[in-house]
Amino acid sequence: MPVLDSQDARRQFRSKLQAEEDKSSRDHYFYLFRIGDTVVATTTISRSPRHTISNDLVARMARQLGV
């Protein structure tokens, strides 16, 4: 499994996957994936400064998104 940079993951969620970014939390960015008006998947990324997302977290995010 690849290791992801947090900024790259955020950018890809917004551009390639058309995710809606919810910045209301102080600790995490929430990403909502919709089909029409229905939320079909969600995941989060920590707001900490640019960091590497471990293989374990990449696998969990993929499972949450169903990819």
C-alpha cells in the first residue's frame, strides 16, 4: 500500500473524487462523498501540519470509501 502525504490526499479528494470538505471541526477535515443529495461515504484527515498518512490509515480510508 502506498503512503500518502496529507496535502496530496486532501487535494485528490476534492479534485478527483469531488468530495465536499467540511472544516467545522477543530481537529479534523471531514470529507463527504455524495451521489446526488445522498452521502454515500465519509472519511477524515487530521488538521495537524503537513504529515504522512500511514499504510494502516490509508487502508482504513479505502475501506470507508469502498474503494
